[in-house]
Amino acid sequence: MADGRPVSIEIIQQTVQDLLDQDVIEVASSAYRFWPVLAKKKIDGVWVDAKRFCLDLRKLNGATVKHARMLPK
């Protein structure tokens, strides 16, 4: 997770700006706020000194209504 250091904040801001510039994401207003976090990256079972940009979706997942029955095939 992001440790709050200025370097982490700069990486998050740069990544978000790059994604906005590439039209991968867009600015939105929602009741849910998804916090960006930098997670440690694991390659071939070994932790490396790289970070992975992720969104914390736990609040959305908690509000998602689970299907009470199976969907038809």
C-alpha cells in the first residue's frame, strides 16, 4: 500500500495523469471513492523493488449485491 511518502504520491499522480492522457480513465463523480495504492510487485514468486498501481475497491465490493440464485445458462 502507499506509505504516504512524497515519492509515492508523485508516482500515483504521474500514473493517473498518464491514464487520463491516454483516455484509459476519465474524471467522474461518484458516491464511492477508489483510493489509488502502490502495492509491492511479485515476479515469478520473488518480491522485486517495483510497485504496482492498484485501486482499493473494498468499499464497492462491500456494497455489491450478490445474486440470490444462479443465472440461467
